[in-house]
Amino acid sequence: MFITVLASSSLSCSKFLELEPEDKLDISKNYKSVDDANATVIGIYGKFLNLAKSHVLLNELRADLVDITPNSDQYLAQLSTHSATLGNPYIDPRPYYEVILNCNDALANFDKMVQDHRMSVDDYNMRYSDIGALRSWIYLQLGIQYGEVPYITEAPQSVNDLQNLKSYPKITFDELLEKLIDFTSKLPYMEVAAYPASTTATSLVISVDANNTQRLFINKYLLLGDLYLWKEKYEEAATAYKKVLSSEDGNSNISVRYNYYKVGWSEEANYANHIVKYVDNKNQQESALITSVDNGWRSIFGLPTTAGAWNSEWFWGIAYNPTYTKNPFLELCSNQFGKYLIKPSQAAIDNWNSQVQSSGIPYDARGRLSYSTSTGQPVITKLTDNSELLVGGGKWGIYRAASVHLHYAEAANRDGKGKLAYALLNTGISGVFYQGTRDANGGIAPVSTAEQNTMITPYEEPYKFDARTGVPGPWYRNIGIRSRAKLPSWGVEYQTDQIGLENKLIDEAALELAFEGQRWSDLLRIARRRNDPSFLADKIYQKLVKAGNPNASAVREKLMDPKKWYLPFEM
């Protein structure tokens, strides 16, 4: 095997997430059984976990919501001002290709295993599709950051292959997207659940600390939705996202059916926790905002053992076991336990503070729950909210329900379903589509079947949602991104203003998803779609101006050239 993956093929519960890499593995000892293939899968995810720091830095520091601190070195400063040059360690693509070549090696050997009957077709389909999708996601990130990259799918032949990558030709981002869509859409196993129970192999989905490991593995439809969204194939993107969002709609467990991925209210403690909460929600006071990592909106970012959030909000996340790999965000963000190398930008802070809650409280509480000034400096807490700070535990949260809602809404809006996109952004399906009797407080109070049925969106799939309250439909608890944050809706005129609503969706992503590693890709995608460099350049300019950076105007001028959006690439 080209690059090592796991010290042992044993997959006991206690060792499952101890993703321990070795320097060398004897290939003769690998790929003899499905358990060996499982060890390879987990080992590759262990290697993949090492990309977390780079992923967040490139997608956040290059954008408008994260800034450097006095402790930052020249290389981080270069990322923030789009002046990175070859030799900057943060822009080295080789760690990404190291994982890619591991994926290529595994895929080639999985092919041999199924051909030689060392693995059943079903077991092969799941493992091949998982690793294939992971490779596609990594390539998408490379395209976003570098624009033109080598697309390599061959298995490595020797340890020198990583050094020989310079000889591979580069392809454009658009060409890369075409190849990724073609490959990913043809994967033999596309189900949302990565590894259902198998009679021929040790399951890869097990219980660890009362939570299953399903969230460890990439969601293939979610990836496919992103690929289509970048390629401006909006109905295809919405179709893929809808499969993800509705994957539990028919679940016999009521808690799962009504709470998973719905961005809604709940009568159950585990799920009601995800709303911005106050001690007395009927009489909200600024001083009564619940800021606990175990309660309210902030609990979304706690440990995976916070079962409600882990299972109902997150689609993809990987826990850190500090024995092997410590949480890198602690070093980046903390001014007590780390080096404090990045911080919230003043632009991000002003953005939260410019919002007004429905109760009149003059700020977006998600800001208070994403960063702290308790130590006299603005500190990003969202990435390190856990009870294991001193030992470096926690998780890399990659994708959650709110981000998929926003991406689905972006696709729906571009496909002429602005009212639906508006609903998911603001007060939810029933809040926007209901036409009928309301109570004294303006709440929904249907008195007829016809009124109930107005809470089913009047579209065909992938835009059909059932939010009826009386039946009830699986989406009846959906309340929208802004309502969950206790913010008022934008005006109804945005339902028919495609560009205006798209702007609001991207603005909301800044408030909801700040620091999570998605901001640069959001800005780049919209700027590319509109062929409007100013959309991206102006936001970076405002960050630098508010930081007092004298080069703000020069950076804006540079970013007005789309060729300057991408990092220099050299292996």
C-alpha cells in the first residue's frame, strides 16, 4: 500500500475513532477480507481528518468572516490579503493528494477483491462508493481553491508517485466539475445511510459513547447536490439535496421523522435545544440568553455525545481522539489553550450586531454563541465548544442541516421556486404557504381540509414538502433558519426577487455558518455564477478596511480579476 492507513484491522467500539496512522504497511497483509477493507476505509478517514485545519483556514481566512491576530505569521497574513506565494505552507496541495492517492489505491484494490470473491458485491458497492465520494469531495475543494488541478484516478505504483505529480496535466475547474459529476453520479451505492447492516462483514456503523458512527462517512447525495449547484444544474442539485433532507420523512420513530434535518421547533428536550433560547422565552431579555454548550443553539457545536444535535442537525462530522489527533482548532482559535492565530473579523462581528431580533433585542444571538470576548479579545468558540479543551477533543463538523437548507434554497430560487426558498430561509413551509384561518396571535389554526392542504407546497418533486399540522406532515415543525434564530422575516417582495433573495441567502449563511469552512466557497460560487467579481471583492475589501489594513484597496483591485481568485498551485 502506498501510504499507510491503520495500525490494526480490528474495529472494536473503543478503538473505532482512534484513527492512528502508521508510516508503512506491508501490502501482503492487506485486502484479504472485508475487515481489511474496513480498516482501510477508517484509516483513509484518519488521513482525511488531517485536512481539517487547512480546509477551515483556506475557506474562512481567505473570505470575510475571519481575520489574523497579532500572533499570526506572515503566511496566515498572506491568506487574509490574497497575497500567498509558492512556499506558503498553508497552500501546499500535497496533503490533499496524499489522501487522494490513498483513495486511488483502495479503489483499485477493492476492484481486485470483488473480482477474486474476497468481498461480496454489496460490500464492495458500499466501500467503493464511500471512498470514491470522499475523493470527489477532496477534488471539489482543490478546484475551489486552485482553479486548475491535476485529476488523477490511477492507483500509485510506488512511494515516488507523490513527487511525480508535477508531470500530470491540469484541467480547469469546469472540466473538473464535469468529471466529478460523471464519476459520482455513477457510484454503485448512493443511499444516505453509508453502511447498513451486513451479514458478511463487521459493520462500520457501530455505537460509540451512545452514538452511532454513521455521521463519520460522507453523504453522497449531499456531495452530488454541491457538484450540481456549482455546475448551475439547479433542479438536479435540488433533487439530490431533497433526498438528504427527506431521508427520515417516513421513519416510524416520530422523534426522528419530525426532528431530523427539519430546522424546526420540537416538544422534545433533545431537539428543542437547537433554537436560540432565553431563560424566559415569552419575556426575552438580553441578559437571559442561554449560552450553555448543552442547551440552545450553541449546543449544536458540542461534543458528538450531545445526541440530539449530533443525530438531527449534523450530516457529516468526525470526532477527534486526542490520543492520536488533537483538535487543530484549539491551537488556531484559543487565547488560553492555543496560539490564538485567527479571530472573528470585525466585519463578521458588525454583521451580527446589525441584526435586530423579533423581540427587539439589537443583535443576532448566533454571534454571541459563535465567539466570545470574555477574555478581552474576540475568540472563535464555535470550533472548540466541547468539554475536552485541555486534551484537544471535540469534532470537525463538516456539514449540517442548516447548510443544506441554504444550499437547497439557493438551487430552488435559481430554478424559479423563490417562494419555497424564502420559506426555508424565514419562517418555514407552513408559515409561508398556509392560506387559512389564524388565531388571535397570527398562528396557524386550520378549520378545514382545504386549509390544511395549503401547507403542502404546490410543486412537483423535488420541491414538494408536506407541512400539514393536522395529519401531520413530516415538515410541520419546520420554522426556517431565521425563525430558529429568533430573527424576523425579510419582506415578501424577496419571494419574486431572484438576485435579492440569493443575496439574502448568502448573507444568512454568514450569520449561521460563520467559521465552519464554507464561506469562501459561497462567495466564489456566486461571483462565478454572476460573472461579477465585485460580489466577492467588495466583501474582502470591507473586512480589510474594518481591520485597518492599508492594502484593502489594492486587494480589491486584484480580486476584480477572476484569475486572481485562485491560489498558486505547485506540487
